[in-house]
Amino acid sequence: MVTEERLQELYEKFMGYIKEDSRSEKLLVMYEDFNNELSTAPASAKIHFHNSFPGGFLDHTVRVVETALGLSVVYKKMGGTVDFTKQELVFAAIHHDLGKLGSPDEGPYYLEQDSDWHRKRGENYKHNDNLQYMKVVDRALFLLQKYGVEMTQKEWLAIKLSDGMYNEASKAYLTNHVPYSMKTSLPYIIHWADHMASQVEKDSSRF
């Protein structure tokens, strides 16, 4: 859970990242349409996943941004090639789970679970059946183009592949070899940051 004070702090950090982006005008329009969901959405439906509570999305997203910024420093220190800008890294990190906010037209991605049977088994939320089925990353990319937010190829790939090998659709990108191997390290940084942040959140719910 996050306190009201912590939620306000997270919101201000999140909006600070948005306002620093050169595409902030269009991004602010989009997030105005998601204003309520941004502060109340969970990061997952089930307790044994991660951040299954109001504000969990915001907490997770800010953690992924901060983790990605740190990992890029470590990666470079280890001899890795950092071939992306800070704006590209932050943009990809902050939007990797955008699809979990749902749709301004069709409603939120997650709804509170109204079944006691499911709640007793750790399912705090259920998926909104009014939404057209899409993978979270695909909905994120759809929403960004809907609001006219242009992306670099690196940003698109980093969002698309943020689930890494957990998403079957990513394998065609991540298992190819020369000359078709990944030509940027950004998708790896974003996936590692997402995975690490999720694991920390799982740990905090257990102890």
C-alpha cells in the first residue's frame, strides 16, 4: 500500500518526467484523460504478482524509471554501449505499462474484484471485459499513437519488448542473430528495470 502523502510524491515525480519530455504537450493531454486512473490503478490483479493495490501502477512506474536510470549507469560502467538518450530511456520506462490504465473510451483496465471467492484467493482486481483485448504493450503503443505522440524506433522497441521473453511476441526480436540481432541496448535496460522493480515489489509484499 502507499500512503496519501507518498502517492502525491509519486504523482509529482511522474508528472515531472512528463513535463521534461519534448512531447509534453500531447502527453499531458493524454494523462488528463487518465487523471483518475493514474493515481488509483494497481500494477497487477493478484497479490502474488506485484503492487496489487490502489496507486500500485504509479509506484511501479516511478520505480522502473529510477531503476532504468541507475542500470544505464551500471551498464556503461561494465563496458556496455549506451546508445540512447535520457529522454528515450525515461519515455520508454514511464510508458511500458501504459496499457494498464485502460482506455478513456472503454474504461479502466482493472476493475475491483466483486467476487468474495476470488478475493479470498488473492485476486483483488479483475480485467474489464468492455475493453478490446490487447497485450499491455500493444495497448500502450496504440494509445501513444492515438494522442499523436511520435516515438523513436528505440523507444518503440523498448516498450514493445519490455516484457522480455515472458511475452511470446518478443521472441522474434530477441532471439534473432546477426544481421538481424537487436541494434540497441535500450529494450534490455527497460526489461531488466521492469523485472527488477517487480521483484522488489513482490519481496516487499512477503516480508
